Amino acid sequence: MSEIAVIITDMFEDVEYIKPADAFRKVGHELIHVGLTEGKTVRGKKEGTPVKIDKSVAQVSAKDFDALLIPGGYSPDRLRVDENAVNFVKEFAESGKPIFSICHGPQLLITAQAVKGRKITGYKSIMQDIKNAGAKFVDQEVVVDGNLVSSRDPRDLPAFIRASLKKLEG
Amino acid sequence: MSEIAVIITDMFEDVEYIKPADAFRKVGHELIHVGLTEGKTVRGKKEGTPVKIDKSVAQVSAKDFDALLIPGGYSPDRLRVDENAVNFVKEFAESGKPIFSICHGPQLLITAQAVKGRKITGYKSIMQDIKNAGAKFVDQEVVVDGNLVSSRDPRDLPAFIRASLKKLEG
């Protein structure tokens, strides 16, 4: 089974972490929570869901994992100011390993300059940012372009999870 | 004195509204709070500062005001999904009237396609989005480019307020 890094910090969209995480664990994948400070508990935006950070993003490499999950909410906005977080995501994008991005997730990919020429979707508010970054924004529940699986918002979670699980199967 | 529209919704950065608003009122300018729903009270992100919406953005025009203030926080992210808010900001930008933007304020200007070729600053997290939109990102406490006055974050408020007041004088 796969070891999946979840890059996450405070103000994440609760269900965009909870539902994929549950689905991944259910079939035997392992989640490693990567954030700004090892051991810290970060919390979701709406429900305050607690998530303990297993590893500081400064201490990990894309080599350590098989896939990356980027939940949305305001977590990506807070992570993209951190150079280590941006470099980790960039390294992941370059590795060709699966990346699962939902909602505001593409904000991190944009700062990591990882979307140019790619087909991707994301939350409506960042549509112009996605287009300006040179990506093709596709307005559908899930977009799969090579290693990159993306969805728009919580309503797309079933399709997002389905496509992500399929990608993990290889 | 000037009639200044403040475009604002929930999760605004409290001080980025409070401090410019106080400074503008102190010298006699009038503030009109423009948001998604007339009569609704919106609240700041950190301190829960209440702001009553005077006018729905669907019912106003740039013609009704002399200048526009865009406080930051997550308010601009929530406003840029609203077509009326985007059109209002676009109309303002085209009018040449002063626009005061701080922190995440440029997110609204980007969706309104109003920053291409302009010198502007904003919060570090959206630096790449500002560059991708074709603007020149300048990393300083306040940037004045024609009608557009912009600052990075709450630490820049004294310079932001000084430059905005000067723009209103002339």
C-alpha cells in the first residue's frame, strides 16, 4: 500500500481532509501529516477538526512518500508563504508521483510553479489565478491529467476520492 | 470630502478595515460599506469586528463613489466568486478613481483583470498570482501607481493610510 503525505495547516476545509483520509485508510494506505511544525495540532476552518503534524515539511522529501494530498480551505494560502512547503510540493510535482488537490489546493501548486500547461480544476475563487499560471482550468467534478488529480469543492469529494484511489492502484 | 466605498465581507482582516476607516473618518470622509447582502452584519477574522453592509454590491456603481477601499484577510477570496463584486471593482479600476488595496486585496483586482502592467504590492502568499496576472510586484510598504495604492500587510498600515489620504487630497 501507499504512504501518502498530507500537506496541511490551520484553517483547512475539514471534510476535504476527513473524507479522503478515511477512504485512503479504509483500503490500507498510510497517511503522514506534513506541516509547518512537527508535533503541533492544527485545526479545520469550520468544525475545528484536530490534526497532529507528524513531520515538519522542512525535514521531509518527496522521496519519502508515494503520493501527496492537498486539502483546501485556507490551509494552502498559509502554506504557500513557507519556502520549505513550496519546495516540497515542487519536488513532488517534478517526481511524477500522484498529487491529489482539491478546492484551494492549486494555490500551493501555483507558487511551486507546477501547473503550467496542465489541465486542472479548483475552487471557483482561484479560477483566474489558475488560468494566469498557464494551466487549462476545467470546470468539472474531477480532472485527471497524468499524475495530477483535482476537484473543485466538497461537493466533488466522491468523484475526487474515486479518481484518487484509482490513481493509487496504478 | 470623499465618499469611499469599502468592499467587504466575512473574514476580513480586522485592523485592515478599522485603521484606514478611522483615519478616513477623522478627516471628514464618509464610508459606505458595500457587500453581498444589504443590512447584513459581516465579521472580521481575528477579532470578530462587526461591520453592517450599507449597500448590496449588485445595486451600486463606481459612479456613486469617489474611491474604493479593499481590506484583506479572506474577504477578497469570498468576494471574487461574486460576479457583481468583480464587475464593481472592474468598473472602479476603469474609472481611474483611487483604489486602496491591502494584503489579499489584489485577489479581487486580479479576478477583475485590473492589474496587468501595473505596479502593485500585496500579501506574500499571493505574490505569484500577482506576477502571473501581468503586474509588477514590488516588495515595499506602500506602492503608488496612478490611482492604485497598495500595501502588503498590517505592519504597513501607517504608510498605507498616509499614501491613501494623500491620494484623496489630490
